[in-house]
Amino acid sequence: MESKPLNHNPIFVTKPTLPPLDDFVGSLRQIWNSRRLTNNGTFHREFEKALARYLGAKHVSLFCNGTIALLTGLKALGVKGEIITTPFTFPAVPHAIEWSGCRPVFCDIEPETFTMDPDKIEPLINSKTRAIMPVHIYGHPCRVRRIKKIADAHHLKLLYDAAHAFGVKVGRTSIFNFGDLSMASFHATKIFNTAEGGALITDDGRLKKEMDCFKNFAFENEISVKGHGINGKMNEIQAALGLLQLQHIDEQIKKSRLVACRYRKGLADVSGIKFPDDMKDVAHNYSYFPVLVNEAEYGLSRDGLCHHLRNHHIYARRYFYPLVSRFPFYHRLPGAKESNLPVAEKISGRVLCLPLYPDLDFGAVDRIVNTIKHKPRQSKKTNCEHRNEP
């Protein structure tokens, strides 16, 4: 029998981090005085430079959001054909591939990192393959060096979706410095946000020039347009917010790490609840806390646990469920069959992301852990719906 919740204060899966309001008002006052709201203004230029310094990157191109950044990146790379990607991701990834006139080919994932399995990539490569688009899931880096070898051997473009991975490093190298391009998302749900926003990072000056052109309607100058461009520009208000957020991101990651450590300590002895360990030689950003629910061991299904938490005003998320390959418009593809994606299917059916954000206090974490430990008997009710936020 489900016990009644003792605490009715809701705990959501994430909460945006914001800089001091007075600091932001000061930036807004500068924008008001300049009357420059967009089109490569002062804050936009400063934010690009500051991001490049922070990431140790040669070139950064800012965008209004990460999806438009992906579309523009594919355009700048000139990719047409099949693109190998993961089914365990947000729909923006295959959507961008389809909108670009390409075709997604789904590759199964590793059970430990939930990222694309390098061993499964080469069997999917054929004469139509033009690129690989891996995703650093929950900030866990893909096997970047192995994937690079595969891409180089087959002369394929390599575009990473690093939406979850701001601040992540492999060794001393930012995760954004791998591949031909890497995409960053600054959506409000991310550990680093500009409300909405995104960026493409590259060491190729020619690509930087192409991306800057295409995101501004493909204008070369006042009277010349070089192709089919789009409006993907980040505005001054977003850029001003980003500059302020950058001052605090390292502290936010440290706070998130403490929350993750609290979860790990509290859930370590809970049978049937498993969570990923930190990867060797990786600086994580701790922006997500996924757990895998083994129904046979835990005594409750993933959906049952999600419903149980919701009854206690704790809003976890089945992220990612269902697989994007299950959506009707992708399920028709040959590689989308469940038999081709056994690991992704298994993980998608068990994963649940618990609330995690820098300002989540230990009392709230302990409340979540205790609610997980004091589970009811298996319930037939499994309502665990969420808004579709990336």
C-alpha cells in the first residue's frame, strides 16, 4: 500500500541556475543604452571570445539554440547521405539529420556509458555513409579516440552532440575539441544555460566562417547571399547572460558533484538500483544522475518507481524513453528494429534520471533516497508523464 507523503514540497528533475540579478540588470542597462539587440553585438563578440578561452578552443560560433546549431553544422560540413547516430538521445538529433536531407542510421550503445558502441559502428558503414554523429550522454564522453580512428579510416565527417557535456574534459582536453565540430546546448535545463542558446566549436577557421555566414541567412555582404541560410543568431540578452554564467560555472559543477556523491552514498546498498561510476581520466560535470532499475532485484519496475516518487512530489524523468528509433517516422528505417538495438532497448526500459542541480540541498537528496528505499508493493499505476524538454 502506498504511504502518504510527509513532505508536499515538489522536487523537480532540474532547476535553472542564474547569476545574481543585480549583475544581469547591469548588463541589460548597457544593452538598453546601446539599442543593439542582435546581429553580432558587443556582448555576442565578448561571449564568443570568453567561451573559446574557457574551452581552449580555436573557434566558437554562437546560436539561438542547439538544434539550429546542428542543422547549420551539417550544412557547413556539406553532408548528404547516411549519418550514423544513437537511438538513445533526444529527438533533436535525428530531426536535424532528416531536416538536412540526410538519413539517420541507428547504432547500439555501450551498457556502461550509454554512448555509441564503437564496435557496432563499422558494420553500419556503406557507400552511402557520410558522417558519424555520436552523443555524449549525461556528459559521459564517447570513446572519442576510437571513433576518430573509424571516421578517419572511412573518410567520414565527425560531428558530436555535446549538449549534456559542458565543462567535461578527457584528460586535460575539453570534450568540445574532438571531431570536426561539436555542438553545445545552453538550454535552461543544462548546467550552463543562456535560457535558450547553443554553439558550434571547431578548430577549422574555414568552417567557422561558413557557419557564421549560414546562420545569418547566408549573407556574404549587404547585397550578396551565397546559399540557403537560416536565422540562427544568438541575441545580445542571451550573450550577456552567458558571460555572467561563465563566471560561476566551475562552482556550479563542484556543487553538483557533491549532490551526486550524496546520492551514491545513499543508494549504494539499495538492491536493484544501479548508477554509473565516474570514468577514468574524465572530469565530469555531474549534470544528470541516471539510475537503472532492475525490477527483479528492486521489487518495483522503473515506471512503478517513477510513479511512487511522483506520489511523493518528486519528479524524476525517464530519459531517454522511448528510444527515438521507436517513433513511427524513424521506426520504418531498417536499422531501427529492436533486434538491432538490444542494449539501447534494455537501458531505455530501465533508466530513470533523479533530480539533480547545483542548488539541490542534501535534505532533498536524503528525502529522495529514503523514498526510493521505502517503496510500496508493485503498483499497476505507471503514470509518469513529463513535458518534452531536452
